[in-house]
Amino acid sequence: MTNQPQQNPPSVPPIDLPESLEPVYSNVTRISHTPAEMVLDFSRLLPADTRFKVLSRIIMSPVGAKLLHRALGENIARYETNFGEIRMPGDSHLADDLFKGIHPPKPPETQ
């Protein structure tokens, strides 16, 4: 039996956020790909806008994109555990949204 030294997991280097870094709000993402890379174009469309303008482009390897997919899934699950299910537009009817907490009174009990 050989004694192998325990290997510590690789440490994650600290993240450096430059002071000049500006957050970008995006409500539209276009995703395209080649065999070697995934391209994510983040845009924003507001009511007065007539065109999409790409605000940021992220290029990832397919493995990196799949790791991002996994991380997003885990974080969305945590978010929904803490704050409730994220409801997607079109998942319900307006009447359901307006009256979901309203129930008809129970009929009187007969003896």
C-alpha cells in the first residue's frame, strides 16, 4: 500500500473588479456558435428603442458555456428556494394572475 500525499483542491484566485467596470443591463441575449466557441451577444430593448444594440459580447468555449449553464441552473434553483418560483411570461392567463388568491365561499354544510 502506497501512501500518496493528500492533494489540496486548487485554490480559486481572487477576483479583481476594476473601479471603472460598469454594469450592463440586458434583457435580450442572442446566442450563436461555431464548433469551437459559443458567442453570447447581450442587448437591451426598451419601449422607445427601434433597434437592438449589442452592449457586450462574451465568447466562451463549449465546455465553459456548459459550466455556465450548470452554474446558472444551480443559482436559479437557490433563488427560487429563497424567493419563490420565477414565472415566465405566457405561463398563465391574466385572470389567474389577478384572481389566484380569491376562492369562492364554501357551501354551507348540510346535516
